[in-house]
Amino acid sequence: MIAVNFALAITNVLIKKILDEGVSHIIILMYRQAISAVSMAPIAFFTERKSRPKLTARIICQLFVNALIGATLTQYLFLLGLDYTSATFSCAFLNMVPAITFILALPFGLEKVNIGNEAGRAKVLGTVVCIVGAMVLTLYKGKTLVGSNSRGTTHTINYAHSIFSNKKKERWAVGSILLAVGCIFWSSWFLLQASIGETYPCKYSSTAFLSFFSAIQSAILSLITERDFSKWILWGKLELITVAYAGMVASGLCYVGMSWCVKQKGPVFTSAFTPLVQIFVAMFDFSILHGQIYLGSVIGSILVVVGLYTLLWGRNSEAEETQKLKQPQEEVDCNARPQV
């Protein structure tokens, strides 16, 4: 999962770069999903042709909804939010994905909370702190801490004026809302993938179908929202490299890795690694994109990370307690068996 999030961080930085150059976000989404489908199809065919279960109408519907929520809507909203804000800020929102995943998992019985013990209270406290941190990220921007331009006083004043203009603040607020909704869809995907992992346990095939359905959905969105067909053509070398990398690695191999991890460790554990994306992106953002750090982003990110690991500590402690309770019962069962 560390390697997966590192690859996703590279994708976010590259996409932000070409978005700033005027490439349409919906076109990026359409091409990356199409490339992912083409690259994953042969791998799925040769590696899982003997173990792949029969496709039923129910499984196809599940895969279609999974693609709509986990790829099309999630990435569409995230790309819009990325276009309106910055790479580091947008990735800071991903920090609240584990808390949202945990909350959504409760009604389905994938997670349980016992307020009577310390571990259960830690899970609740961690979730609340994560939500507060996310609200700070959304509602408070604050002053620039790192990344201010020092080339000249006049340039600095003009740049600061443009940053804090009403239009910029408006775009930042809209971008924050889009990113928050995208995080809810992304968290929902982890739960959907846990269900699909039971009915269709083929990580390469499910990813290929997800990319295929998402490419169709994105193409329909492109026809509706982007009528200027000249924007459908990618000319620059960086644009082609970014879309190819995003398709084959981010939408292809990374989704395979996450699907495998969801099946092995569950949705909450898998989503817990998403804060690593912000750390990696921050390293690339300031060195490549020359981005800025705002006070609200720092405070919100710290709260979200502290809340996240409080939640994970409670979850791990609860799992250890459950395991300890099971061991004596297993020993009793073994002693009760008749000797042959």
C-alpha cells in the first residue's frame, strides 16, 4: 500500500501540471480509464481465465455501480477539486477517507464500536477529530506559511492580491466541497469492493471491468460537458505521458493492489494508508509545482492525521482483545475433542 500511494501521489502531481496548462479534466479521466481497460484486459485474460467465475446480471450490475462510484464520480470530482485548489491541499482531503470509511462500515457490520471499553472510545474520538480536521481544511485557509515568492516586493504584493481575490476564494471553496464529496464516494468504493471481492474474487478482471465501464461513463460525461472536440486531442509530450501513466499505473495496477488489500485486510485498513499520498505529494508539489502551504491546511492535516491514528489504535486494540478472548475458547474446544 505504500508503493500504491506513492504511485498515486506521482499521478496527482502530473495531472495538476497538465490541468494548469489547460487540459480538460473530463478528457483526462476518459483517456486514463480507457488506457487502464486496454492494459488490464490481457493480464486478466491470461492470469484468471481458469479461476474466473461466471458473469451474471447481478455481478455485472455490481461492477457497473462500482465503476460509477469508485472511478468515474470519485475521479471526476477529485480532478475538478484539484483544478480549483492545489495538489497538496486536494490530497489533504484524502486524510479523512479512513474516518469516513469507518463511519460507513458501521451500519453494514464491517466495523463495531463498544463505548464501554477504551478501544471503542478511541475509535469514536479519532473519528470526531478527523471530521473536525476536515472541517478546518474546508472552511479555513489562513495565511501562507511556505512558498511565497521572494523575487520582488511588487510581484509579491500582486501575487498575494490575486491569491486572496474574491474569485480565488470562491474557487477554493467550491474545490473544497467537490473534494469532500469525492472523498465520500471514494470511501464508499472500499465498502463496495469488499462486497465484490466475495462475489467476484478476481482482482485483475474486476479492475479491467471497472476501467471499461468507467471509460464508457466518462465518454458520456465528456460528450455532455465538453463540446469543444479540439480539447479531446492531446498534443504535448507531458500530456501523453501523464495520461498513459495514470491509466496503466494509477487506474490499473494501483486499483489491483487496493482490491487485493481490501480482500486480505478489509476496507478500513486499506483506506488507512491514504494519508501517505499527502506526504508524497507535498514533497513533489513544492519541488516541481512550487506550491504553497497555508495555515489552515497544516492545522487541518495535523488534526486529521492525529484522529486517524487514534482511530487505528482503537481498532487494533479491539482486534487484539477479540483475539485474546478467542484463544481460551479454542483451547477448550481442542481439549474437548475425543482422542483417537
